[in-house]
Amino acid sequence: MCNLNHLIYRFRKRYSIIYETNLNVEKQEKQLSVVASAKLSQTAILSEHKKKEREAEKEGKRLYYLKQSKIWEKKLIEKYHKLKAAGKLESFIDKKRKKNASKDHRYVPYRCVDKDE
């Protein structure tokens, strides 16, 4: 009997042209869309901050450049506002809470067995 992995290997080798063209194009398009949306939100946050800084500079205040952590926080706030507007915030937080609970559960020790028993 042939091994399943061997069959998959042979199939992919025979039809490698299909895998190379179609799947790679789809992956690249998906990656570009994700990267583009992240870049747009980051540039929007930075441009908004720069406008505020220019106005503050005209008033005589010193410039303040945003750290990556502050940009990240603003992205999260924006994300939560969008979810709240769509009415999906509660379900998102529930999923996040369940995910964190399952992570925490991994580190809870098992029941200790007494040596006296």
C-alpha cells in the first residue's frame, strides 16, 4: 500500500503548474490586501497626529513623535470603535476572553496527589 504522504507528493509533483500559478497568485493577493489595509490605517493615524503637531507647533509647543506602541494602541481603539458601530464588539470580546482562558488553562497544574495515600 502506498503511503498517503507519498500519494500527495506525487499528485503535487504532477500538477505542480496548477499549484504554482493559481495558489501563489491567490496568496500574494491576500497578503497584499492585508498589508495594504494595515499600512492605510497606520498612515492615517500618523497623518492625523502630524496635523495636530503642526497646530501645536504654531502655538509654540514642542514636537512629539509617536512611538510604535502608541500607534498600535490607536489602531486597537479604532478597531474597537468599528466593531462597536457594527454591533460585533461583544462577540469579539467573548471570543478573545475564551481564547485567553484556554491559554491560561494550559498553565494550571494538574491535581496534586498526596504522597500519604
